[in-house]
Amino acid sequence: MRSLKTQKLTLTWMNMFEITPDEIAKLSDADLRDLVGLLCEATLRERHLPLSAVTYGGSQDASDGGLDVRVKLPRNSKTTGFIPKWSTGFQVKKPDLKPSKIGPEMRPDGKLRASIKELVNHRGAYVIVSSAANLTDKTYNERIGAMAIFWSLNVPACSIALRCARSRKRSPSTGSLRIPLP
């Protein structure tokens, strides 16, 4: 960040391509979903993978089956980082999804969503993206733990992850939990 100070005014500017967590937190649900979709497309473009594997859009308030952005690459495509598995579903939430709200999000009416079951069958990944969460290590791990509890009730082996704009955790694999096969 650079600053220019004068007698009456202090101007601060950042690299024009640097986006802060506060700016992401200001996005609407639909804009946040579009950002996640565009990041998926950019990740696939960088790896020379088909952009047609990413689907998102429509009304943000329409019934989406629990996934706002889906990446479905050819089976066993190599992925890393932002897209953890060849079959990955992103649930995008502007508000902070507290641990008590994660179960009902993943298992409304006590049954694992069909979209999540499909990820399970593909040994895929389910990622919750939140722009409002400002997590410490403890609260981050509480949410991952809540996801693991509801995930493991019906799941032999998959990945879950939580991505938050305000989290200081920058490693692409941070927050991933792998549940091993029995």
C-alpha cells in the first residue's frame, strides 16, 4: 500500500488488482457467486482444462439444490488449490454460516442433499464460501468440525473445505478435511 501525504489530505491507494477482504464482504450474494465462478474459470484456464466444466448463474434466490457453483471435470483430472477435486461443489453464502447452521444447510430435513450425495459418489469436494465470516483459528476449526460431523453421517470418503474472505489462512489446502475410507 502506498500513501501520499499533504498538509490537508492523506491519499492511500493499493495495487489496482489487489482486492481486500472488506471489498469482498461488500459483494451481494449474486456477485459473490459470480466471483467464485470466475475464479474457478481462471483456475481451469491456467491449467488448460475445459471452462465448460464450471456451471453457475441464474437467480441467486432460486432453488439450487445446495450448490451455487459446480466444477465437474473429466474424471480424475488433476486439480489443486482453489478447486480441490475434479468434482467440486461450492455453496456460496454472504452471511457468516455459524456451526449450528451448517447441518441444516447440508442436511435439510435430516437428509443429506442430493447434490452433496453426488459429490460423495464422485469422491468430490464440498466447499462453503463465506464473505462475512471473520474467523480465528478456533472458529474456523469449529466450522470445519461441524461440516465433518454432518458429512461423515452418510459419507465414506470425500473432502470438505471452508473458504472465508476474512480468514488469514492463505494456503489452498487450509481447512480441508479428508475423511478416509473405512
